[in-house]
Amino acid sequence: MPDARVQAAIDNWAPRMVTQGVDYNDFVRTTAQIERWDDWLDAWCRTAELHLRLAGEAESAGRERTAGEAFVRAALCFHFAKYVWVVDPDRNRETTVRARDALYAAHRLLDSTAERIEAPLERTAVIGNLRRPQELARPPLVLLIPGLDSTKEEFFNFERVFLDRGLATLSIDGPGQGEGGFENPIRPDYEVAVASMLDVLERRDDLDLHRVGAAGVSLGGYYAPRAAAFEPRLRAVAGVSGPRNFGELWDELPILTRESFAHYSRSPDLETARERARELDLAGVAERISQPLLVVTGKLDRVIPWASTKRVAEDAPNASFVLYEEGNHVCNNVAYRYRPLLADWLGEQLG
């Protein structure tokens, strides 16, 4: 019988993992092998290695699309192997690198526009994956901002929704996220990461940097509005299932979420982490967001209560609020509703 952490992951993550591109049958087969949370990473790495083998075989046979698709599946399995798995920080970091490398192999075969972007930020850098719609010379740009322990490697299929609508995407690992978290811990002022990245992109002539938006999911639903409040180069922003104040929700958060926040905020214990979580607060900040803001959530969200997300929209002067009655956290069980909404709305706002 699975332990409580494994069972919680199985119960809560299936819609998210399948929506992002993990094969449902892989989810069933892999989780069926796992009884202890300590074994989660190894089981998912074995599934990732299967897809790496399939990718290598396909590429050797000259089947580049098949190989690229297998590399994407491998990247996602590596990513979810270490997602909120902080049992062994060294193995977490090693698997983050394996996810990155698998995705870059997919980029090499599937998207000639894909490009790694690095922008300086204190101890190291903000890192992003830039992709552009091939038919447009200077498309608008949407920054895709992950949440707690989601990363740029999770967004390959999410990016396609925007690319198909003529919007370039830049998926970011900021402080405390993926590679961006190797040296920089979580910080409340995420606008510094956005500003650094936009400063670097200003040197380019293949993006329309007068038309830049952002979309954040989960804790990224805090980061994106926060960035908009202080970064006028963002013209429109969307947030999905973000908290108004993360620390206020602390006692009701899943234990895996609390442990992960403690790890990525470099907190020595959960009580310190709680206090640092309180710093992620949009009170007095959302009121500064002059740009159009779209706030989306699901009424069945068991991580960030929908009422917390609604308060962000209530505080912002130019916000629209969408609540899906059947939606779970980040509405991943109705992704066919919220994802096109975000992409269409941002496309319209960016003209």
C-alpha cells in the first residue's frame, strides 16, 4: 500500500502530469510500482530512461520527429521524478539537469527556433527557453512563469498553445525554480528576474518588445502579477491559481508543498519557511497593477483556495476574474478551457 505522500501525489497530480504530456499509461504503470515516497524519483527515472532509449533508437534510424517526441516524454518524466522531491538535494539537482538535457535534445530535433537565454541575477542567472512562431519576423512575446518547483522543462506543450496563435514564448527558471534555484533561493520580488531577462532581450530584433505579456501558474500566479506591479514593460498579465498571500495558507498546504518551499527558500525549518512564505504577499501590491490582468482559478482547488486567488482580482484595478466550477489546482483537469483562454486573451491584449 502506498504511503501517505505517494497516495497524495497519485490522487492530486494525474491531471497535471497528463496535461503536461506524461502518457497516462506511464502514470498508471509507474505509480503502481511505488509504495514509499523515497522511491518516487527512482521509479520515474526508470520510465524516463525508457523514453531516452526509444529516442536514441528513433534518431539512429533517421526518425527525428519520433525521437524528439520521445525526448520530450523523457524530460517530463525526469522533471516529475524530482518534482517536490527533496529527500536528497543532490539527486534532485542531478535529475533537474537530466530533464534539461532531454528537453534540449527535443528542441534540437523539433524546433529550430528554440534557444537558451541567460540573464544575470546576483549569484548566478535567470534562465529561459525562448521559442518563436516560425512564420513571424517580430512576434509579441509571452513570459511563462512556473510555480513552486515547476520549471521551464514542464512547459513544452503549454508553449505550443501560444506559438500556434503567433506568440513567442519564454519559459523562465527564476529564483528557486529549476536551474535558477541552484544558487538563488525563492524571493518575493520576482520582478527582478523579469527585468533582468527583458534587459537581455532588448538587444534582439526578432521579437516585438513593445508587446510583452506574462502568464504564471500556481505560485507563478503570484509572481506574474507581482512582476507587473513593478515592471511597466509588461503590457498584460495572466495568473492561474495564484495566492494573494502564500504564508496565510501555510497550515492548509500539502506537506510536500511546505517541505519544498522550505528547501527552495533555503529555510532551516518549517517555521522559518512559514515566515518567509508570508513575504509572498500581494496586499498593497495588486493595487499597483495598471495593466490588464486576467485571474483564473478552479473552485475545487485543494492547494490554493479559489477565494485567495479571487482577492488578487478584487484588489487589482483592471482585472477580470474567471472561476471554473469544476476546476482543480491550475485547472489542469480542464486545461482545454483555461489554456486557450490565456493564449487568446494575451494575444488580444498584445494586439
